[in-house]
Amino acid sequence: MGTLSIWHWLVVLLIVVLVFGTKKLRNIGQDLGGAVRGFKEGIKEGDAAAAPPPQVTAQEGMVMEGEAREKAVNGSEKSA
């Protein structure tokens, strides 16, 4: 009796449904789905905490607030 065919699996599924009932199987499925969802969220939070903060790069057209100063040839500064 080598591998099990699709008919064997269908009979096993039918027996499981008869023993446990559809309501209990649905509840088990919801609990399992919630556990998997929680696991995935935990993995994403762990990755976000371990990742270094993103580098901020200067973009063309960005407005920066502050005072501009121009350095003269002789080393003194003057406000623009």
C-alpha cells in the first residue's frame, strides 16, 4: 500500500468532519488563522525594530529654513 490517493484523503476528511462537526472545525480554523496572523505581525515588528533608520538624502526642490551665509575670499562671513 504505497502512497495514499485522493480518495483516501477524502474518506479521512469525511471522518474528521463527522467526529468533530463543522462548527468546531470552523472555530479551530479561525483560531489557527489568528495565530498565524499574530505571528506574521510579530515578525514584521521584529524586522522593523532591527532595521537601521532610513537615511535622509537631500532632494532637489527641497526648502530648508535658516540663514544663508556667504564666505568671502578673505575668510570673513557676511549674511545674504
